[in-house]
Amino acid sequence: MTIEEINKKVERLRVVIDAKLKFLRDHMTLLYEAFNELSDAQDQELGLVYAKIKEIEDRMNSQGPK
């Protein structure tokens, strides 16, 4: 095998590796975006739960002890 053949194989492997890395980077970006959206949705839902607890607590406090 000549040096030229080895260089061609190395270049082909480099192209394949670069394509795989780009694929992985793109998918990682999508995963980060999905995770952030999920995190935001959970924070919003938590906010609703805390608001409902506060509402019930305020209602209980306004009625006083029975």
C-alpha cells in the first residue's frame, strides 16, 4: 500500500468522522432544547400547584379555626 493510498483512506475516514460528529452535535442540540422545554413546562406546572396550595391555605386562614 502506497502513502498516497493511505492518505486517501485517512481522508475518507476523516470525512466520515466529521459527518458523524456533526450528526451527534445536531442531536445533542435537539436534546438540550427538548430538555429545556420540558424543564420549563415542569416549572410552570409547579407554579400552578404552589398557587393552588396558597389559595387553599388562604381560604383556610380566612375561615379561622373551627
